[in-house]
Amino acid sequence: MAVPKTRGKASIRLSIRRFVRKYDLSGFLFVLPALILLGMFMFYPLIATFYYSLTNFNIVRAPRYIGLENYRVMLEDPVFHTVLKNTLVYTVCVVPGCVVLSLLLALLVNRVLRGIGVFRSIIYLPVLISMPVVGIMWKILYSGQGFINGFLQWAGITKAPLGFLSDPDIALYSIVFVTLWKAAGYYMMIYLGGLQQIPVELDEAAVMDGANAFRRFWHVTLPLLRPSIVLVVIISAIGSLKVFGEVYVMTDGGPADSTNVMVYYIYQQAFRFLKMGYASALGVVLFLLLFVFSLLYLKRTEGQYVTY
């Protein structure tokens, strides 16, 4: 005997109501819009990238499945090896620089002085300048007739202009310097927030015990800043592995691929040569680098966070 459609629909609605009553779904409904956005703009592109990395795809024609061929080509690609080395060298230079330089700046401005807010604002100002403007500005400063070369020659340090962006031996390090100049103020604010949460009583107790300034910093301030240090390392490392704007504006990956990095190489393969499948494979490798680094570092620092 067939069940009437109206009775079937009523049964489904009753089952849904029982399920909602049994499991409180109010929290899920609140986060549902965020999950939809994440699915559209993060999870779906990630899955699509993995799929296209297994295909020969150039936008004009439909993707053709080729298995791991893109990854085999990548292993034999000498430019990829150069790009990977440049990316790792850039990261190794930028991350310690951000950690140390930003910490020194934070210690310098962590004082109750008249007008200290002005100094903090001046240091933070480069963070607010867009990357294209920063790149063009430093490209002019680095030029043969720019201020930096002019000052070096005036001071007698060099006799001829240095090719900051045209010499393969120093071009990458010139970009590292620009990155540190722009990002130091941002990480300084993270450290400053951590410094201002450290109880003053701990420092005063160390003074009463006879500890000098260096010992107070090493044994009191630095351990309590560990959460901020971990945050700066992770954010700066992820940003370094994904660097693009500085290279695009200042050197276009040159000279001789000496400043070509992973994201810029992906951009070249995808939008200049229309090798979407190969670019997707490069994107997968970059994703794995970011994932493995974050996992290893979080594992290494597990249990080292300090709450105030």
C-alpha cells in the first residue's frame, strides 16, 4: 500500500525536528555562513588545485589527465631548483631578521616617555604603505643614480654604483632588506603587546635579587615573550614562503632568476605560459612546504606557551 506524499513529507519534517531537539544545532547555524565562504574560497580551490596538478591544462583546452607527469617535470626543471633555493634563502634571512629587529624596536619604544607614540607611529608607517609604492620607491633608491649609491660614493665606501637589483649576487638580499624595512613595524606591535602584558612585579623582583638588565631580559622578559616570538616566527615564515609583490615590482624575477621565488614562478607558469597544470603542481608543493613547516614548528613549541 503506497504512503501518501503529504504523510511522507510530514514524517520527514518530524524526523528533522527530533534531530534538532536531540542535537543543539544553534552553534552550527551561527558558523554556517563562515563555512560556506571557506568552502567556496578555500576548500574548493584547494581541491581543484590538487586535481589540476594531475592534468595538462592550458585554459584553452579541457584538462587532460596525465597522472604525476607534472611532478616528474618539476624534479627535472633546473629553474624550479633555483626558485626553491631562492625561496628558502629568502625565508632563512627574513624570519630571523623579523624576530630580532622587531624585538629590538619593541624594547626601544616600550617606555613611558613624552611623545613615544609619535616614534611608534613613525616605525609602523611603512606597514601602511602599499607594496607597489614601496617597490617603486626602493627601486629608485637602489638605482645607480639613487640616494643609496650616491651616499656610498660620497662616503668613500664604494667608487662605482652597486647593482643592488642588477647584480645576481646581491639582488635577493636587497629585496630581503626592503621586506624587513616594511614588516618590522608590524611585528614590533606584536612584541609590544607581549611586553606590556608582562607583570612589572617580576622585573622588580629580579632587580631586588641583584640581576642586571641583560639577566632580567634573558631570564624574565624573553621566556614570557615566547608566545609572541612563536607567533612572529610562524607569520613571517608563511609570508616569506609566499612572497610575490616585492619580486614582481622590483626585479621581475631577475637578473638570471636570482630573485625568482615560488609564488612568482607559479604566476609565470600560469599567466605567462598558460601552463595551469604545471602551475597547480607547483602550488601543491608550496602548500606542502607551508603545511609541513607549520606542523613541525607547532609540534616543537607544543607546551611552551605561557599564560599571564
